[in-house]
Amino acid sequence: MAVTTAAYSGDNRSVQRGRPRDASRDDALRQAALEVMAEVGYRALTMDAVAARARAGKATIYRRWESKLDLVIDTCTQLASQNLAAPDTGSLAGDLRSFLSSFAAFLSGPIGKAAQALVGELPHEPELAAAFRETFLISQRNTLQGILDRASERGELRPDAPRGMAVELAGAALTYRLMLTGDPLDEAFVEKIVEQVLVPLVRS
């Protein structure tokens, strides 16, 4: 099945049928999916398990999402849009600090274990990896790119600033701690990344 960005634009692919959707119910189902995935991983995640955790009928889930891939990617997309808003503090350091602090808090919360389970499956699930890149990852990268673009307009970036590398390093630093070292994603770490790595890398 081909996966496209349009397929996961924030609304899921399922066609709405019957009575209007209950947004609060959608959130409860997404939360249940996260909890189950944090416990058993993506491959062992089933719609039955999500339905049981949410105390919902399986048909309720399938009216919203056609498959567990749709459910997981829609959940990631919604969480990103709700928790990773683009800051505009007026300075490069301020924007990076605000965004990375929000991202760190996002990963350190209930999503953290689910994120580890999901990312660990990407090399083995090509369809999931493609959908994850085209939704969650692109959203994160676009936000960081926007921060750098605004900084450039303010004259804070040198002309040859390696923007792509800065974007990759910003996300990689947090993911490294989350996935490998287990060290805290705290404000002190975010401050070091911003002041000692990212800002010096691109500053004019």
C-alpha cells in the first residue's frame, strides 16, 4: 500500500459514517493506543487490545481508522500538533529553547515509552517508517526550519549556516538521550544544546 503525506494530513483516512465523530472519544482511543504500544510495542499492538483498554467496541475504532497503521500515525500526528507548536520569541536562542523544552517534555511524558517502542520498529516496518517520516518527522523538521528561517530574516544566521545539520542535531540530541542513555531530558540539557551547539553552529 502506497503511503502519502496527504493520507495522514491530521485527519485519518477513514470515511466518516453515521453520527458526527466525538473528538473526546477519539482522544481516549489514541491514548489507549499509546498505552498499549508502550507496553507491547507496535508489532504486538492490536485493535482488540486498544478497544479493551479504551472500553470500546472494535467497530468504534474501525469507524475511525482502517488499520493500526492509520491509528498509530494519526495519534503521532495529533500529539505533535498539540504539543509541538512553533514558538516566536523574537530570537533564535529563545525559539530553540522554547521548542526543544516542549519537545523534551513531550518525550519525557506518557509518549516517551510509546515513542521508544515505535522508533525501535521503524527499521523492520517500511510502511510505518515511511508514514512516520511523512507526518511526525516532517512536522518536527518544518518547525525547526521555520525557526531558522525567521532567525535568518532577523540577521542572526550567517549566510553559509548549515541549517540542515542544525535541524538534525536538534532532534538527534533529544532522541539519543531518550533511546540510548536514559539521561534526563531536562532544562539544563536543553540549555547546553542551544547555547553550546546549535546557536554557535549557525550564528552570524
